[in-house]
Amino acid sequence: MESCPAKAVIAGGMGFALGGAFGLFMSSMSYDTPLTPAGQAITNLPLREQLRRGFKDMGSRSFSSAKNFGLVGMIFSGTECCIESFRAKNDLTNGIAAGCITGGVLGAKAGPQAAAVGCAGFAAFSAAIDYYMRMPSEE
């Protein structure tokens, strides 16, 4: 597939699905016992109400995680595709640059220092993953 917008949408959709599953798993592992608006522990409520609130909380956490994963996937994939098209090369540099841009964009709301740390972090993570994926197999 050569279309960068299509790659970005597909990566965003897959990231959304993966993030939803991850968020669902992580929310089910949460051990916090939230309080109701009246200030009482949720464990003091009837079972039906506990389940309703628990599933609502799991759904909201799952959706939040899905949105974040989808956004990261879309930005990274679209950026990497555009860089690859511009450079006309498929090498490690594309992923590192795309990781830096993605981290910078995601951290920009928190200020320039957060954008720089996000750039460095995403670039390093992308470099490590890309390097591992490009290693020759021992077969």
C-alpha cells in the first residue's frame, strides 16, 4: 500500500483496537475502590449497582486508552510514511525521525521541555524496535 493517509487510518484503527483491549485488561486489574458521589465506598452498594459502576468505569478507561493508542498509531504511521516518501528510502532513520516528531507533537501541550523529552523518548523507543525488527534472522 502506497497511500500515506490510508496507512495512517489503518494504523489508527489498529491502535484503537489494541488500546481498547489493553485498557480493558488494565482497568480490570485496578484495585482501587472508588467512592460514590455520596462519599460511601462502592463495596457498600448492592451487587447490581457495583457491577453497573464497575462496567461503566472499565468502559471509560478502555475508551480513553483506545483513543490514545489510536492517536499515537495514526501520527507515527502517517509521519513515517511521509518521511519515507520524501526521502525515497526505507531505513532506520525514517522510524527515528517519525518517533521524534510523534513524541514532540504529543508532548507539545505540556511545553517545550516535555516536547523535547517526548521526542527523545519516542525516537529511542522507535530506534530500538526498528533495529530489532530489521535484524537478520538466523535461519
